Amino acid sequence: MRPSRRALIAICGVLVLTGCGTAKEKSAPCKRPVNLTGFASDPRVECGPMQAVNSDRRAAQAAIDALAHHVE
């Protein structure tokens, strides 16, 4: 009787940990249907257009080369 009781406890533990919903629904909130995410406002903000960070290509390549040849 002991092994079957342990198995029952293990199964109950797994059920409690998994909860409701599929793995996809729990791990990918950005891909959830609108009816599940429509209750809260979207906290993301618009980033705006992209812009160049380093317009001097020679300086950027020199920095990359310096890091590539750096020995720790």
C-alpha cells in the first residue's frame, strides 16, 4: 500500500504544479489570445524610430579589432 500512496501523492503534486492551461499558454503571454490579455492595459511603450549609435565606422571597427585581439 505504501508505493501506491506515494504515487498518488506524486500525481497530486504534479497536478498542483501544472495548474490549468497548456504549456504554451503559460510560457508565452505575448502570444495569448486577445480575450485573455484584453483585461489589462499594455505596459509596453513605443520606442520610436531607430537611429545610428556610432556613425564613425572606422572607429567602431578599430574598437572591435582591439577587443578581438585583447588577451585576458
